Amino acid sequence: MSAQPQGNATAGAQAGAAHGAAGGQAAGGGGGGGGAEGPDEAAIINDMLSGYLLLILGCISAALIIWRFSTGLSKYIRHVSCLNNDSQRYFARAGAKWSWFKKNIQYSPILSKRHNREFQLSSAINVGTLPTRLQLVFLIGYFSTNVAFCVMGIDFSKPVGASATVFINRTGTLAVANMIPLFLMAGRNNPLINLLGISFDTFNLLHRWLGRIVALEALAHTLGYLYRSAASKGWSVAFQGIFKSEFLIYGFVATAAFVAIAIQATSIFRHAFYEIFKILHIAFAIASVVGLYYHLGPKGFPQIKYLYPVMVLWAFDRAARFLRVAYYNFGSGGGKALVEALPGGATRVTVTMARPWFFKPGQHAYLYLPSVSLWQSHPFSVAWSEEADSAAGEKLPMDRRDVLAMRKTTVSFIIRGRTGMTGNLYEKAAQCIDGRMVTRCLVEGPYGGMHQMHSYGTVMLFAGGVGITQAVPHVRDLVIAYSNGMAATRKIVLVWTIQSPEHLEWIRPWMTEVLGMEKRREVLRIMLFVSRPRSTKEIHSPSSTVQMFPGRPNIDTLLAREMEDQVGHMGVSVCGPGALSDEVRRAVRNKQYNGAIDFVEEAFSW
């Protein structure tokens, strides 16, 4: 930023001018105190307002921790109480106030039903999605608070040199302070994800908007400095002065990096050139931090204290990611993947891990495929995980370490080929003999898996296309738990919408195993909807518990039918295209007063 926050409130200097560190004066810039306020008092106020911003976020986090603990305790009590209760009538009833809250606040989109469905100007131009009503309230509130703090207590009727200096210092200080939550929300290893029960997808949304706030404050900081300098020296001198001072050059680099990030991170550029976006995003972020460090550090400005946590958070996340990759992939037999080209332009990737993987349904991981996309990692839901003994003929295990070494964990993913890495992966596998190849693959994870369904008497899982990868692990987990008497679940309904019956091949080996499980028929029903059948002969139902239908499902009708004989509290999960997610969300909201029902949306917006 061209004149980043300056400790005892000096706002920047003209080229070649010395800073008055104690008095906060800048050559040609007027008093650092802004009229009635002295420089020390202005710095204290700026620091106080920055602290208030972080305190606001801390209080919201504390409230969410209490919310997560109370809801988690409620689910645990429900789970334990219903293990041997087949009717679960008490937990099936809906409370009027609670239903109103979930319908109008917790699950509500901004207006009618659109939330996860993307706005597309064309097949190549995507302008993003809308936040929920609750997310919008937070974003508006936090943005408004930042605007208010930027101008609070500044007397703009004073001479430019006085009022502009306070504004410059204020906006710069707030920009650096906001970088702490900005970088925290960007991390894959963000501890608040599990602590607050907020998904990475939501934190990603908040990260983007925090970034825009930081960019705007940095820009206001720089423009304020230029305006103050131009008021006395003219615009030409003001612009030239930036490039004659090392202090100002580093600040300008930081501001330019923030603005560049804000532009290239817009949905249009992000979706059109995602892999290039990721590289540039990291490069600009590094440039902003380095620029700020050399803008603030050499002169000892106290705002540097906000930058140190930013650097620690970034280093922690990168170190944690490296350790995850190294632990699960480096070692005997790890890091190899079997890639199979499947019908419908999809690939099944099965990776052998070097060490046991403790998998939970709903988790995802990032895949590094150097032979396809060097250094790029992409997130995918884990569709299946299992353990198998290593090749026979090796020495007998002598201790627990040897036993674990002989147990090899494999994790599988279904990846729909589109553009970039996913399209290249499918093409490369399809060109191999039998559509199969073995390649190097590193898995970073597991992440997620916060929403477990054991406490629900009735579970409905909606999936669209490759979204089935999120549902299958839940189905296996719930059937096993039911068979062992470890779940409250008495009804599991899987609704999967696919374009063609050939897409069933994606999960055929896993569903064959699930359908052969003990007591599966007592608890599981599967409904397959084929949206684009080539003929009616393709539509046939193998049994009464596995049925196939043409067309798309009527979500309202299916949900109403299951609620007529609902067992206990109902949990509804959806993973798939945005239009399907929004339709399921709308149906769940409309049924809130008919019975106790929760909604979980598994999504990963980028």
C-alpha cells in the first residue's frame, strides 16, 4: 500500500522527506493528529477500533461454539435415547419456534430459493452464487462496521492535511488488522472449521468478502495519501513521490497486489481460468505480505503486530498440509493410483496410502497428480475407503507396527471430466489399454466430515451426478451401524439423479458390497432417476428396495411421502448441482412445521 499505517500516526511522506516519528508529521502532509487529536491519541483510537473488529469476530465465534456444543449435545442425547427405540415419536415432533427459525433464518436463501445455483451469462461465463440470508446479514453488518470505523470521529471540515492524515492512518490500520481473519479463513487447516461447525465452503465465501474489504481499505489508504499530497503539491508530484521513496514503493506494491487479487478473484476470472487463478492468487498474496512487511517493519510502526499473526497462520497451514501429504503418502507402497476411465466422461481414482486412513463419511481430500497437472491440487469427495492386507508371502507380523504396516488403506474418488486437470485426466486414462493406468498421486487430507447422521431416525440422501460420492459413504456407514445396533437410524432413503444408466458403473463395485450387507433390506431403499434415458427399456427396477424411474424426482412429493411415516428426527442431505441443492433446501424449509427435520448441504464452491 502506498502509505501503510504508520504507528504514531504519520501517514506517509513525500519523496526524500524525513518522517517525524514522534510527532507523526510528514513533509507537506500536515499534522498527524487530525486537529483536536494528537498523534498518540489517534494511534490509540486506531488500535482500539482494530481491536473492536477482532473482538466482534471473537464474540461471534464464541456464540457459534456455544451453539455447536448445545446442538452436538442434543444430537448425542437423541442418538443414545433412540438406540433401542423403534418409534422415536418424541423426537419426530417439530417445535413451532424452532421450525420458524430454521425456515426463515438458518436455512433461508436471500429471497425465494436461489442460493447454490450459479448465475451463468453463458457456458463459459460464471458470475457466482448467492449467500444465504444469515450469511448476508453477517456480511452487510461487518462491511458496515468497517465503513463506520474508517470515518468515525474524523472531522472532514478541518483542513485536508489534518483530516486526511487521520483517515489514511485509520484505513491502513484496519486493512492490516483484517488480514488476520482473512488469512485464517483461507487455510485448509483452519481450526475454526471443526470448532465452530462451519464448512470450508462457508469460510471460503467469507474469505472472499474479507479480501474485498481489505482491498477497499488498502485502496482508500493509498488514495487518501495521494489526495493529501496532491492538495498541496499537485497530482503529478504526488504520483512521482511514491516511486522516490522505498517506504512508499513497498506500500504501493502491497496495495497493487490487493487490488489485483480482488480483480482476478472475481467469479468470472476464477471459473474461466481456475488453475492460473490459483498460482496468481498465491503470488499476489505473498507480494502483499512482503510489501507490507518492508513498508511497516523497518520504521518500527506498531501495526506490524497484526502482520506477524498473518505470517504465522500462513506458515502453519502450509506446514500442516506438507505434513499431511508426507505422513499418508511417503512410505512403503504409498502414493500410487489406479486411474480408470468410466462411461460418461468420469474417472475412478483409487489411491494406495502409505499409512492407515481413519475415514469418516462426508470427508474430502485434495489430489496432486504431477503427471497431469504439476503442483496443482484439486478437492474431491472421498467416495470409498477400505483396508486390505498387503501381498502374501511376506514375513509374519511380530508386533503392532508390523500389523499396521501390512494393512494398506485405499481411498477412491470419482472425478467427472470437464476442463483443465479433470478433462486431461480422463483423456489420458481413456487412451490407455482397457482405459486404465497407474500414476503417481499424492493425497492431502482428510478434511471435513462434520455432519454424521447416526442420530437421525430417518435419513434422506439426495445426490445428483457425481455428488453420489458424498452419499455412498453415509449409506455404508449407516447400514453397518444399524446392523450393529449403534445408530438411531431406522430408515435410509437414497435418491440419485443421473443422466444415463451407464453412470451406474461409477459406483457399481461399492453398491454391490452395500446391497450384500446384513440387514440392508430392513433399512435401505434406493431410488434412481434417469433424466435422459435413450429408451424405456433402460428403465427397470431390480427389486422393491432398488427402483429406477425416468425423468427427474419431485422433491416435495418424495419428502412428503417419507414424512407420513417418519421415524424420529429426519436428516436430509444433498450433494449435487446447485439447482438440485436449492430445490431440496426449498422443500425442507416448506416441511419444517410437518415434523422435525434438519438440512445439510454438501457443497464446494470455488
